[in-house]
Amino acid sequence: MKNTKEYAALNRGTLRLLLCFVLAFALVFSLLSAAIFAETATAADMRLHSTTGTVSLKNASGKSVSIREGMKLYSGYTLSTSSKSYAYVSLDSSKVVKLDASTKVQVKKSGSKLELLVSSGKLFFNVSAPLSSSETLNIRTSTMVTGVRGTSGVVSADGAGSSSVDIYDGAVTVNTVSGGESLTVTAGESLTVALGAAEMAALTEDDIPGFAAVEIAADESLQERIESASGLDVAGVVSGAQEKLASDEAEAEAAQAEADEAAEALNGGSVQLPGIEQTLPSIPVIIPDFTDAPSPTDTPTADPSTEPSTDPSAEPSTDPSDDPTDEPTAEPTPETGVFDSDAEIGAAEMQLILDHGSMTLNNVTLTIIENVDFDTSDFVINGSGSIVAASDVTLTISGSVSINGDLAFAGEVVVSGTLAVNSGATLTNNGAITNSNYITISGKLINSSSGQITIGAGSTLENNGSIENYGELDCNGIYYGDGSVTGEGFYGGSSPVPTPLSRGS
């Protein structure tokens, strides 16, 4: 009996010792893991850290969103700053980018892949720790794409087809949009891409704008990185940071005042400066006065007496009866984006509609007969009807498209940007939708028996509304959201959408 008790006590002691060892190991492992992961910035989340001055925010549908510090920025959101106004965007706990005054930037996100689209203005970036191998942070302009891993610098876009990137420390890879050239820009270098041509130059202290200089002045570790990597006189940049910022703001204000004066001289209106979004001035049409010449007194009397007697009687009897039946959708429709009858349009007409910013279908079918890329940000489709991609035609959504009505797709549609079905809206798919980036459902998505939806690897389907699947729904990417899923269709892929309870599984 004594041996048995001693054996039991020994067992209990051994178990306690083993448990203590396991707990100690877990604690050490967690501390080591935290230390390791703290050295790697993660691009999983983007938030609006803070703002100064007048800053506006719009969602993917183009609707204004109230700004609050620390708010999450979703794919398709667009930030715009006014004069003497700035915005900070954080990457998790590290501040990574700052928008200069008079700057417009759109955020795009797919999983751990982030992209910032700079339409105009300047963007300062500072990533102190390299991103992990599965994460990307690209800064895109109209002429180039800059891949940021762990570096600092400024990307500029003048809104007129010229862009540049200045690197303060580290190195980036830049791909030109036209020409597909890949270039490496290192610390102390500046690259400008305009009209398909790329030009490299040495960076000087004067090239560092004030809004970036004040950030360098506030970060000693960044100062050390820049000084050791670029050889720039960082002390001079720091000491003159506030003066440089004030000078930049005064220069921008003076340029705007000069532009406003010029606009007033041109019969009112406004002039668009690089990086400042404004309406273009209306230019008056001046008709010369030829009162001294003899011909104007003769010609006006000849034309009314001869032409009106023939043209009004001849033309209206033929042309008006033909034109309205053939071209009701060719001219007025693309200009307004409103369709009141079935129509077939090509790429040129569709581009006019994209430039308009929205389209409305009034219970009609719009057939697109040429390949079209919806590359416009914040494009909105209203009303009800069908959009059909003709045979051998692909409709690509590389920008952001929002659906506000009751719409049906037919044919081949590729989503490489963002497609949003807003609350209260319904999208019925009768064709093939391939998603390689982001689809978000706040309303209803119906995949008919003839429909096929493929969510590619690395892409996202966010469902906060409802999905009804009667066709084929293959998910190889990420699915999340608290929306419902119903329908007796096929659910496949490497990471299939959760099977609805109604199917009994």
C-alpha cells in the first residue's frame, strides 16, 4: 500500500513538472513569435489614422462617407485632400503613407494585396520593416506601378500623364504602364515617367517636399536610414522642414490665386492646376465682324429667299422618318447614360458612358458587341434590365462598378477590380463571371441555372446580403461575411462557399 501511494504521489509530481514545462515552453514560444512578427509589417489592414484640414472620403459607390480617426478603409474607397490639408493612412500599427495637399488616392485591396491609385498629387510612404513574402503594397499612377517592400519615398502624379517616384532609403521596382519596362530605383534616385519615356536623375535635398520633410524631421530612425542609404544632408532637411512646408503651401496658394484670376478674365469659371480637381473654363466663341465687306449684305438676303423654300420641304420628309428609327441610342444615349429602349453599342460608345460615370437601364437589354474594360473608378449602374456581352466578347471590370438596381448579366464578365451589389439591389448572372479580385454583396446575387461564377485563387467574395445559387459556384479564393446562401446548385472549388442548410449537409 505504501509503495502504491508513493507511486501515485510520484506520478502527480511528474505530471505537475511536465505541465510546468509545457506552460513555460508555450510562454517562451509566444514571446519569440511576437518578437519575430513584430519585425514584419503586415498589409492585412488599412485604416485612416488621422487628418488635418479638409479631407473627403467616398466609398466604392461614390457616396460620401463620414470620416473618423482609426476607421477601416475598404477596397474602392477614395481619399481627397484640399489645399493645406493632409491625411495619414496606417498599415496596422505603423504609419505608412501620408497624402499631400490637393491629392486624390483610391484604395484597392484583395486579401493581403494592397494597391494605392494616385490620380493626382503626392504620396509619402514609409515602410520600416519589409512586408512578408505573401503581401504586396503597390502604388499606381497613370504611367507607372511602384512595388513597395520596405523603404521610404514620395510618389507624385500631376494628373496630366506625368509621374515620378523619389526614393529616400531602400529600393523599389517600377513597371511602366506603356512599354512594360521594369526599372529599379534605389536610395538617392528619382524616376520620372511621362509619355512612355522614363528618365532617371539624382535626388537632391531641395527635391524633398515640405509635407514629407516634416515627417522625416519627426522620425529619428528614418533620418538614420536615409542618411546612411542616400548620402543626403538629412540635418539640413530636418532644420528646414517647417520652412519648406510653409513655402510649398504659399507657392500652391499663389498658383491657385493666379489661376483664379485667369479664369475670371476668361468670362468666369476656373482653371485646372496639376493635382487640383476643378472644372475647366468655358471658352467664349468669338465670331469676326465683317461689316466693311460688301458680301455679308448680299449673302444673307440670298440664302433666306432660296434655301428655306427648298430645304425645309425636302429634308424633313425623308431624314426625320429614317434617323429616329435607326439611331436613337447612338447619339443621345451615351451622352446621358440612360437607355429607354434595347440597344447594341460598341467600345467607343461605351467609353462615352464610362466617362459620364453612370448608366441607367429602364427595363431594356443593352448588348455590348466589342470588348470593353470598365476601368473607371466609382462607376454606377442604376435601373433594371440586362447587360449582354455578345459572342466572343469579354466585359472586364478593372475599376470599381456598383449596382444599385435590378440587373442581369449574360455572356463573359471578368472582375479584376471591384464589383459591388449594393443593399436593395439584385444581380442575376446568366453567363460566366470570373472574379480575380473582389466581389462584395450587400444586396442579392442570383446565379441562375445557366450561370457560372468562379472565385479565383487570391480573390475575395464578401457576402453580407444573400446568394441564391442554381448554377455552378466555384470558390478557390476567400469567402466571408454573415450573408445567407441558398439554392440547389453546384458548390465546388478548393475552398467552396458554405453549403446551405436547405441542402441537408
